[in-house]
Amino acid sequence: MLNDTICAISTALKDGAISIVRMSGPESFDIIKKISEVKTIKPNTIVYSHIKDEGQIIDEVLISFFAAGKSYTREDMVEINCHGGVFVTRLILNLLLKNGCRLAEPGEFTKRAYLNGRIDLARADSINDLIKAGNLVQAKSAIRGMSGSIERLIEPLMGQMKDVISMIEVNIDYPEYEDERQMSNDIIKPYLQKWIAMAEEMIDKAERFRVIKDGLDTVIIGKPNVGKSSLLNALLEKDKAIVTDIAGTTRDLVEGKVSLKNITLNLIDTAGIRETKEEIEKIGIEKTIEAIDQADLIILVLDASNIDEEDKELMERYKDRNTIIVYNKSDLQKGGEISISARNKDISSLTDYLNERYKDDLSLADEDILNNERQIALMKLCLEDLKQTYRHIDYDTTDIIVTDLDSAYHHLCEILGKEYQEDLIDHMFRNFCLGK
């Protein structure tokens, strides 16, 4: 419902200097007049006043007024800046509810901004991303999204697809208009090749950037007692995992997060992989294998002083995954390119390697890029539709081809939250003089 007035506390509900209670909807200005000393409202101003309940002063406040069309929701809005005590803030909220407001649902202010046409769905995504940002890269990406980066990114692809689909529709619905361009398979194929390449590049960049933004899910694996837990502790710069000379000490997954210069690692230290009859250790190894299957990066730790057949088997097993081989105990014997002494906290060759490997992907933070799983998933669906169209174009009828293209275009519209059928119809009639 967009014809009612909603309210909510917009700041954290805890004691502090200031809290903000906001209203949005057609009754916002009337309700604030009922509970304050404000008699005349001038939009886009801030005034000093008191909030009152049946004549009794509850708080002294600053009240901001935003007129419909120029507010966050494109509705009349009021924001009450009150003192930040939990009790007082709730008292004001309850007063608004008593005077005709409805308590807003989670995200409803931004939902109204979307439904009222102020932002598209991708911008709404970015607002949520900014709120949840945990580092500078995430914040920069969200701010770009709020400025329309997703629309800028996919608009060239959407525009070209819209043109081609419109022309095909004209060929089907108005065959008598021979002066219009006839969209044969030979004409459509180069477009499909170009669109597939564009979609693949967007997905590739987005998935590379996800690693930079959210961190690599990284498992540390190896035989028992090769130094996996020591490496975890060295990376985290604290003793989170138990380290002993007894093989099989780590029975469960131990997790941590470390931010290097150019990459964040979401670390999991795992149970040593070996044949065992000990039931608890077997459960730990099963969890290890499950974690490996889901990992973005595998750090395989070897004892540089004792490489055996089990180590070679692990190297062979994970050679086709994104695996880094690290030779530990370099204080006893040097190993390969990445040699460390985890117990002595000498792990610079590993951290230097990781920073160098991912430094180029940092520049993606300055590009227009798909920036969350919803957007990436929809682009993948679009790509699959385009590939299917290309595979079948020599065998399918024009009706089926345009149906597949419609589906691909629909997924792009979903990224922005646009109505695709209405959009296509408007575009078709705008570009072709069909009515004469």
C-alpha cells in the first residue's frame, strides 16, 4: 500500500546522542502538526520544536521536512531528530503510530523509493550493500551502484537486444511492411556472438571482483602435523588454533579472516587428510573434504623436509583446482617457490605471492560491474538463453528465436526491476511508424 503513511526508527535502537524517527506518506505533514508546535510547513527545511503528547512535552527535537518528488521515497517525508535514549525514541514512535502511522516493514522506505520510480532495483541493491559494507572496496562498489553503474553497464546490451527484438517482432506481425529491415539468421548471428561475449565478460569481471570485495574462501589442507594450524595462527597473528607435535590435533574446522594488502582471505584450517580408524578424526576429515569442495582457494601445506607419497597424492588430487603449494619448515629445509616457517611467523613469501597475484583485480573497484549474487545469477540466465538461441538458430522458427531472446532480455530487465514487455512495446512503436 502506497496510500498510507509509514514510520520507523532509522538509527540503531540503543542509547546515544541522537536518534532519527522518520515518516513517509500522504499524512506525514498532518501527523507532525498534531504532535509538535509546528503550524506551517515549508518543505526542505529543518525547524526546532517540541514533541508533545496531550500537551505534555516529551522531547525537544529538530524536524526535517521533505516534499513529495524531492524526498528519498518521492512522498512527503518527515524526519524527527530526537535525543537518543531508547525509551524516548520508542515513545515518539508510539506517538506516531497512535496518530495514524503504520509501522514500516523492513526496507519499506527503499521499497517505496523503487516503486515510486526514484531508483531502480540495482540501486536499491547498492543501498543495502553500502549499509552492510565491511571494507573500503565494498563501500566504493556500493556507491558506484547507487550512482547508476549497473544501468550504465548493461544498457548497451539491453539497447541492442531491444532494437533487434523489435525488428523481428515487426517482421512477424507486419510482414506487409517490406521496407522494414528483414532480420534473417545471417544478420542475427553476429549480434548473438557479440552479446554472448559481452555477457561473459560481465560475469567474469563480477566473479573476479567478488573475490576482491568479499574475500577468498580459503582452506588450508595437508597431512597431519605439517603446520596447517601454525600457518593459520601466523596469518591471523594470534593463536586461534591449537598447535602440538601430536598428529591429528585439529578435529574440527577452525575459521578466521585476514585482510592482506590486496586480498582478504576467509580462512579455514582443516583436519589433516590421512587414512584413520579413529572415529572423531574421520568426522573431521569428512568436514575437510566438504570445505575443500566449496573453497575458492586451496593452500596445500607440505613439510619441506619430508615429502612423501601422500603429499604427491594430494598435489595430484588438487592440481586442477585453484591450489597454492606451500613448503613449510623452511628453517629446516628449503622447498619450492613458496617456502615458509609458520612456527617462526616467517610467511612473507606466501603473503607477497597472494598480494602480487590479485593486485590487478583491485582496479575492478573503479569499473561499472555487477556487484551481488542476484545480479550475477540473472546475467548467467541471460547468457544461457543467448547461447541456446545461437545453438538452435539454424533449426528454430523465428517465433521460437524471438521467444528465447525475449527471455534473455527479461533477465536483464529483472536486474534493474523494469517491466520488460511494456518496455519493448513502447520501443517498437517509437521506432517504427506502423499506424501511419
